[in-house]
Amino acid sequence: MTTRRSRTVLAAVAALAVVGLAACGGEESAGSRPGSATSGITGDVTVFAAASLTESFTQLGKDFEAANPGTTVTYSFAGSSALATQINQGAPADVFASAAPANMKTVTDAGNGDGTPTIFVKNQLVIAVPRGNPAGIGGLADLTEPEVKVALCAAQVPCGAAARKALDAAGVRLTPVTLEQDVKAALAKVKLGEVDAALVYRTDAKSAAADVDGVEFPESAGAINEYPIIVLKDAPHKPAAKAFVDYVLSDPGRAVLTAAGFGAP
């Protein structure tokens, strides 16, 4: 026969069991959700990124911080070759995103990458001209006209290497009035009216659509740049760095990159 006392004890045990299960369930649902306040991802992430990633990565950084309270993303945007040199000379950084595999290889060959780089987007050249295309530029051959002033990226910079490849494919020989150390500097020459045209990435022309037009040309299809990204071996904040790279590769990250005009890898 069950006494009143035993029934009371059984009820208390059952109640405690329900409370315990509820607590465990609550911890599981909130403790490891990516982007939750309890995800455990905190700290500063220093990202060295190609200049052509300026607008899209700035947005990705804001989105990543919002998804991971307690994180801060700081950028150094420049030509990929310059960034690779800085990394190999010991500059403190967590992530490297290059505009070409060759500059990434400089870093990984020096043993400064953590794992294998991942290609996350690709980009293609256009001829940037002032709004309205006053010089009537229609293709690469038009850049050789004596009165046309052209800006290119330097050969060691990915946009410069791609430009040289496209020009060679078209059989076009030209002498630029300036060689710039990153694509934003070449684009600035057009925006300031210092040149009539510059070979820049499609994404850069799109970001400056208020000031420039992008003239497509067929040879650019043979000079597409692939962009690799990697966490660095000596990253001061490696967990947050890995989370940032994961975010870049996620569906929300790809949506931002696609909207900026980048192609899928």
C-alpha cells in the first residue's frame, strides 16, 4: 500500500526531474547557436583584405559583429602583394583575403597560413570611364588612341596582372600615364578626371557608379581573378578569425558579395 508520505516523495522527485530536463533543454538550445550572445565567439578580428573588397567586407564586418556580440572586426585594405609582404614580415593579423592566388601563395609558402586557402569569389575587369563615357571608349583598342590617358594597376598587383593578361589577349600595346598600387587608386584617377580610363574590377566600377561607367570587353573573360581567404597561423584571435571566415563563406556572406557584383567561385 502506498502511503501519503511515499506519494509526496514521488511527486517531489518527478517535479525535480522535469525541472532538470527543462534546464538541459534550455542550455542546448541557447548555448551553441552561431551568432547568439552565448556562442562563445568574442574578441577582435584583424582582417588584411584586397582593396577591391573594401565595400563588401566593411558590410560583412558589420553583419558579423551584429551576429556575434562581443566581436570587433578591424580591416587593413591595400594591394594584395603589399598585404602579403606585411604578413610575412610579421604584421599582426588574423585573416588574409587576397585578390589572387599568387599573393596568397606567397603567404602560405612562407608557412604563415593555417590550413588551406578557400576560393570564395571571383572578379572580372571592366574599363572604368567617367560618367557618360566622354571619350567614347568601346574596347581595349580605343585605349591606344594618342589623346586617351589610361591608368593601370602595377604588374605585381592582381588587377595589374589581370589587365596585362587581357591586353596581351587582345594584342593591345599601350603606355599608361600612371601605374597604381591598388585598384582603388586606379579608379580614383578616373573619378578625379586625371585619366580618361582605367582597367578596374567590375565590383569597383559598380561601387562608384555615381561617378563612373563600366565598359565591358570580351577579353576580360580570359583574365578572371579568383579570391582566396585563410586564417593566419599566428592569428592572435584564432577562434573569432575562423568564425569570420565561416561567415564570409555562409549564405548571408555570399549574398553580400553577390550584391557587390562578385561572381561565385
